[in-house]
Amino acid sequence: MTTPPNQLLMWALGLSAGALLIAGCETKPERLDLPAYEATAGPAAVAVYDTNKDGKISGNELVSSPAHPSSRSGVTPNTI
């Protein structure tokens, strides 16, 4: 008794897909290390840039701070 060609093709594809799935699941991604920072950096920044002493950096204080420009997109003194 012979096996039909379509059935052989399906078996071959199934085994290939199974082998790829097993091989792909064996690798683990590298662990990412957290960047080092000083715990006092946040309170120190608020102390320097909080000119109205309300406990937060907002409005003109944020615009005048050295924050990354993308963090200020769309921010004006009137929007905060």
C-alpha cells in the first residue's frame, strides 16, 4: 500500500513546522539591565526647577527644564 503524495506533503510540512516551533521556543531573550540612577535625582530636580514651590514642575518650569524635547511636545505654560 502506498501513501498519496498529498498526505506525504502534509506530514512533511507538519513535521517541519513542529521542528521550527520547538527550535524557536528554546532560546530565551537576554535579560535587560536597568540603568543606574541616583534616588535623590528626582527630588533634587524638583528643588531646582520648582520655582513657585508647589511641589511639582509645571508650566514655565517644565519649559525651562532640560527635559528631553519629546517629553514636552505640545506643552505650553497654559496647558499644564
